[in-house]
Amino acid sequence: MPATDASQTATRSSAPTAILRLTVNNHPGVMLQICGLFARRAFNLAGIFCAAIDRGDTSRIWLVVDAAGNLDQIVKQLAKLEDVLAIEERDDARDQVEAMAAMMARIA
């Protein structure tokens, strides 16, 4: 993966984004359903982080999405998916999501 220069990072961070926290059933195909929903509507995901929670029956998915688009419509469509148990818009978690992104950048 090529390195990102400072000008690209600054451009990306200036775009309005929203952070969605999803709680989903943890089984094969759930991430495909969610990403497929965004792809069918030509809605870009700026970032995805997913981890199993509790005993592994559910997962937490953090999505960084373009807030300038039809965010309300995407949330409504996500709520219709059978495996999506909860959706929260969590802009208060921006620092944590940015820390996760920085950690992943160091690993890559």
C-alpha cells in the first residue's frame, strides 16, 4: 500500500464525515451485506473497523462515512438489514476512531 502524503491526509480530514457504530450478528456474510448496501447506492465508506464483542455472538462495526451524502437514507437502509441490531451516530467517538486509524497505519 503506498504511503499517504500530508496533503492527501489534510484533504481527507477536511471533508465532512460521520461516524456510525453498528452492532451486528457475528456470522459470515454480514460485512458483505453492509458493504454491498453502500456500493449499491454509490456511497463511499472512508473507513471500517470491526471487532467481535461479548462472547463473539455479535460484532461492533465502526463506519466512517461521508456526511455530505444521504446519511439519513443510509441509516434507514442499514436498519432494514436483519443482522443489524443497533445503529448509533457517534461523533463523540471521533478521537477513538482516529486513534484506531493511526494504529492501523503504523501496522501497515
